[in-house]
Amino acid sequence: MAEGVFRHVTKHGLPEANSHLERIDSCGTGAYHEGDPPDPRTLAVLEKHGIHDFRHAARKFEVSDFTTFDYIFAMDDDNRDYLERARKRLIHKGESDESELGKVMLFGIWGGKGNEEIGDPYYGARDGFEIAFEQIERLSRGFIKMLENRK
């Protein structure tokens, strides 16, 4: 959902942000649903909000993502900790210089409420998907605003 919302915000809500973004992708820290399309509840919520063209196949985070992306957002503290440990291992092994690796951060820092986590709605009711959508849209706009202010 985060990728679909972020793409939509940058394409329709803040198209000027596209000049700052070369590549947008999403993945998980586990391979639980690798290769699967988005949950039907995710697609229903996206469509309700005018996002009809989102296509995605789940994939697991890869170490190469650290050098592919400048920003690596985690939806919650556990995933952020996992990603930070993986990043530190690369630096410790001497495989990469810290300045060459994407920055790991909680996506929720861009919403104006501190270290906000996005709850996984998978095991909950449909309203969890609506709540996640609203958070992600707000956080996406906050991140894009930061990029715009850096110009």
C-alpha cells in the first residue's frame, strides 16, 4: 500500500516531487508473501481513493537495496531495527562506506507526530487498511515537503 500511495501522491498530488525521485519500490523484511500481489483489501482501499493502476509483486529486502536507494523507510520500529542492523553489518564488514548506503528511518517521522508507526492491517478489520492509507498519505506528503524545502 505504501508504494501505491507514495506513487500516487508524487504523480497527482505533488508532481513536482518527481524531479527528486528516480526510483520508488517497496518490500518486506521477510519473504512471507514473496511474488504475491497486494492484499485484495489493500487494492480495494487504493481504488476507493482513486488509485486504480497499482501493480506490485511482494519481494524481500535485499542488501543491494542499501546502494540502490537513498532512503529506506520502515513502517515500524522492529523493521527499522532489522534494517539498521543489516546496514551496520555491511559497514562493519568493510563492504560499503557508510556514505554510499541509503539512510534507514521510520517513515513515521514525516507526519509531524514524532516516531509514528504504521500498524500492519493484515490481521485486522478493513478499517485498519483505511487507517494505514490515511497515515501513509500524510507521511508521503511530509516527506515530499522536506524534499521540496531542500531545493
